[in-house]
Amino acid sequence: MFMRTQRLFLRPVFAEDWRDVFCGIADEAIVRNLARAPWPYTEDDARSFCAGANSETRTRFAITLPEKQGAPVVGMIGFEPVEGGGEELGYWIGKDWQRRGFATEAVCGVVRLAEALGIPSLEAGHFVDNPASGKVLRNAGFEETGELLPTQSNGRGGAQVLARRYVNWIGENAGSVRPAAA
């Protein structure tokens, strides 16, 4: 699948993207805010991620910025089923591309895609010491669930870190009764 937003082009992750992924994510300040990426993040981690990014159960996109001289990968975004049902959204934006609204734009695009695919809701979270991600989620229509859950962060050596949880009730579900906040 491919998707165009106002400024971005979201496309499948290709094996050849590993260098751009490595350059964008091999930064401790980024990896520490992700649950699965290890620190230190190596070239082999980037190759492995790109080689296995696409599957029948995962929907992942390279976030690219079309320019006159190509379309650099500025981040990654995607969703996949989680235990107990539902789809979990995850994303990151490289340091050189942050604070330009690209994360919010990409998340909004993926929400529209999820709606087109008939996905009833997307869940997401952010570590409590990363409030910028909460702002992105709220700006993209996500609502706080009231849950603070210990979540493993491989980027912090496997430590359990509190994560604030969010949900986006998509399409027809937008007005449905929501579970009570904890």
C-alpha cells in the first residue's frame, strides 16, 4: 500500500531502506522512546527490521518526504494486531525531521487508512517522559484511556517504563460507548 498526505508519501519498507533507517533511528534519544528497538541500534538491526517489515499481519510504512532530489526516509509508522485484539500503532521520526508536524501528519494518514480498511480502533502509547508523543496522538484524534501501564523498553535495557495509553475510535465507532478509563 501507498499513501500520500499533504507533504508526505508513506510507502512499504524496502530492504534497501536499511541505511536511511539506521541513520534516522541510531540515536539514543529516539530509541529510548520505543518499546522494541534495542540500544545500541546497529546496522544489522536496521537490515533485519527492513527485511522483515512487511507481512500479512503487519502494516508498516516508510515515511518519506518527496523533494526535488528524491524522497528521504524521515521515519517509520505502522500498526499490527496485539494480544487480546485490536491494532497497536507505533511510529518514530528522525531527529533532523522532528518539530515539523510530520509525525502528526503521518499518524492522521494512517488513521484514515485504518478506517478505509475497516479497522474499528487503533491503540497507542507513549512513555510518560515523552509528552511530545502524547501531543501527536491527541492532535491525531486519539483519546487518553486513563491507563498507565508498565511497558518494556528494549532501548532502555529492557526496563519497565510507565506508558500512557490512548485509543482512536475510528469511523462508525467514533460515537460508540467506550470502555471506562482506569
